[in-house]
Amino acid sequence: MLRYLEAIAPFDKKIEIKPDDHDAWYNRDVALFNLERYEEALKSYEKVIEIKPGYIMAWNNRGLSLENLERYDEALESYDKAIKIYPNFQDAINNRKRLLLKLGRPTR
């Protein structure tokens, strides 16, 4: 956990220098997610998506953050968006199906 906490500061510094660096935002998001700071991670994923709307990993991980915040319908929308951009994106397909099963909804 300490490793993720230490990783945030360099990403923040990089973002301060270049606010539209989607990779810095994304890596910051991953660290926040792994620290279980889902609300903060969500805001950062949304920034990545604002900068690079077709970034499928950001859409997928946004869904994971929303799911951890129990905002299930929004999570499904994020997985659907990732799948719409790249229909064979297995992570989003699997996350969507797993969440639908968890919610007792049809997987089709």
C-alpha cells in the first residue's frame, strides 16, 4: 500500500507541469484505486476520459470504481462504453457480466 501512496506525488507533479497528460492521470488513478480511494480515483478517471475519450482502460476502471461505490448502473454504463469503443475488450466484457450476475440480471 505504501508503494501506491508514494506513487501519487510524482504523478501529481507531472500533472501540474502538463495537465493534459492522460497517462499521468491514469497512473494516478490506478494508485488511488489500489488504495481503495474510489471517489478520488473516479474523479481522475473522468479526467482521463475528458482528455482521451477513447481510452478503454479508463472506462473499464471507472466502472470498477463506480462498482466499489455501489453505483452499479453507472458502472454498467462505463463497461458498455468501453465495449462500444472496442467490442472485444475482454476485461470490460467480464466485468459487465460479473456485475450483472451479482445483481441477478440477465447477462445478455
